[in-house]
Amino acid sequence: MASPNTANPSKHKSPLPESIGVRQVMGIAWPIMVSMLSFTAMNFVNALWVGPLGKEAFAAVGIGAVLLYAIHGFGYGALTGVKIAVSQAHGQGDDLLARRFLWQGLHLAWWMGLLELLFIPLGEPLLRMLGASEAVAPLAADYFTARLFGAAPALVMTALTQYLQGRSRTRAPMVAMIVANVINVGLDPLLIYGGGPIPALGVAGAGWAASISFSAGAAFLIWVAWPELTGTPRKIDKPLIARIWRFGFPLAGRATLEIASYLGFQGILASIGDAHLAAHVLVVRTISVSFMPGYAVSEAVAVLVGQSVGAKRLELVPQIRAAALRIAVTFMCLWAVVFVAFPEALAALHSAPADVVAIAIDLFVVSALFQLADAFAMVGLGILNGAGDTRFVLYATVSIAWLTKLPLGWFLASEVGMGAVGAWWGIVFEVLVLWAVLAWRLRNNEWQRAAMGEPKLAAAAS
């Protein structure tokens, strides 16, 4: 079978401009920021609607979501390989190859989503292992089960999102996430409390509302990408799937192991006392909004670097890095100022007890330094991911998390007696070490060899 690059009518000139600056990076990043904010809003709305059902229902949605994302994380990470492969094909100017990667991503998404259904009977036992009480575990299992039935559509939506992002088209995924949110807002009260012929489903109703909403988002993106899906070979292509998997599997492993690291970190805080754990959760929920600009910039960097690799124009990478750092550092500095200047006001927003607020105020100040270091680390991760150096990303991030954050956080929190503040200094040290390691990797030529040493993309589709 001939390579798609051989007399390929869909082969076109690389879309990269002569130079890349803040405008190009921000043009890709801002819709991703809005998408992330919309995703966070969906979780908030679900929790808001089940709140009147009681504290057990509220806790069930929280812990059910933790288990869901622990399982989903693998699929989401694996499908990041679609974005890397597509961005490189797009940068090379091979439209057909990029579209073939989309079909392979959809195959992976569908089957991984179906495999997640195998976790349904394990839901309640796993939730009890995570600390769900006798009253909370059955409710959380109902929510978890309802969300798993929407796993395949959610992963299909992810595959389509990764494809479109890889081609610098980040607005359609943003609209899809907003559409899903609007549908979720309408379905939550109807499915949770019932109406007309629809029975009240309680906590499970919130799960079904989210699953239906993600299915609608997937349908919207299928409609957007339909012209590219039709007329493109759709059968399973092992070399192309292997390319996606080679990029995505390390990121899938990273997502899974980082979730495990996070749960271990929460376990350290739980062993110190409820007030310390509650303060940590309060601060994480607040600063999750501040993560979004840095994460979105990192994703934009991965797209642009991937396209530069495909176009064999690595001289653009320093420009991408400089522009991305200007954006990320600016956003993170602004948030750091807010955390240092207004910790009491931020803590008071949650109506928490006085002892929890007192701890949270100190955590906000520590998190300001974390913000600054994280800006540099996220840009570095975006470069390496876009270059396909994902195996190094796995080794670096996971080893540093488990060898610095957890032991140092435990030592400062428990042995030194600093509590949650000491544990958070472990997080700060983790990010500083990661920043240094990524800077070292970018200074040598290993990441470039990982990028330019790839077999020609056309050969993968032959």
C-alpha cells in the first residue's frame, strides 16, 4: 500500500508562520482555559444540586469523582498521544495522515471506555478503600456507576478534542464543553429530584446528567469533524495506533501514578487531623482556577512544538518557550499576588470553621511560591510532550513526586510538626526540583533526538 505522502493530494505546505510569539500561543491557549473552567463548573454544579440531599450525598459526589478520575486518568493520558501525533502530522503538512490518526484515536477511545465498565462491580469496594463510610459508599457507588456508563462517549469527546487541538482548532472543543455544561445544568434538577414521568434518582441522577452531557459534547464534535471523518480510511491501523500509544502510554501512566501520589498526600494530611485535610481541600479547590492558565499554555506549547517537529523547524521552539513563559509567568504572578494579599478573604469564602481557615491562610501564602515555579515547569512539560519525549516526562514527574513531595511532606508535616503547611512545602520543593530537571533536559540535545529521531510519519501510515 502506498504511503499517503506519495502523490498525496491532501499533502500541503506546513501551516507554521515564520515566527511564533505571544499572539500565536495565546490564540491556542485561551479556549483551552475556558474549556477547563467549564469542566470545573460542571463538577461544582453537580455538587451544588446534591447538597440539599445531605452531607452524605455531597460527600458521595466528591469521593465518587475521585475514583472516577483515577480510572479515567489513564484513558485521558493515553489519548494525549492523539494530539502529539496529529500536531506532528499537521506540521508536516499531511492532512490525510492527521485525519487517519483521528480515526485511530476514536477506536482507542471507544474500547477504553467500554473496558472501564468492568470497574462497575468494583466501585463500592474501591470507594470503601478510599475511606467512604457505610452511609456514603452506596451513594458514591451509584454516582460512580452512572458516570462509567458515560465513559466511552467522554473518551470519544476527548479523542476529538485532542485531534482538533493538534490542528490548532481549540474553539470547537471549548464550545462542546460549554454545550455539555448547559445540558448538565438543565438535567441535574430533573434527574436528581425528578419531574413528571421521570423518577427522582438522587445522587445517581447527577452522574447520569454528566454522562448524558458528555455524550452531547461528543456528538457536537463528531458533527464538527464529520467532513474530516468521511472519506478517510477508518479501519484499525496498527502502526498508527502504535504511534499514538507510544506517545500516550507514558502520559497515561503518569496520570495514574500522579493520582496515586495525590491520594497518598491526602492520606498524610488525614493522619495529622481533619482540620489540616479540610484546609488542604479548601485551598486546592480555590487555586484550581489558577492552574488553568498555566495548564492551558502548556497544552498550547505542546501543539506548537509538535507542529514544529513535524515541519522540521526546531528553531521555533525557543520562540515558543519565550512567548509561553511571558504568558504563564504573568498569570501566575497575578494569582500569587492575590494569594499573598487576600488569604483571609479567600479562606472565608468557604464558610469553614475558624481552625480550618487559620491553616488555609498559611497555605495560600505557600501556594504563591508554588504558582511561580509551576509556570516554568508547565512550559517545560509542554515542550517535551510536543516533542514526543513523553517517556522522560513520565520518569521525571513520577520519580520526583514520590521521592520528594511525599517523603519531605510527611517529614515536615508529621516529624517536624508543621502540619499541612509543612506538607505543602513538600509540594513546592517537588515543583522546584521538576523545574530544574526539565531545564537540564531542555539544555541538552536528548529531547531533540527524541523528536527528530522519530520514523517518518508517512511510513507509519503505509
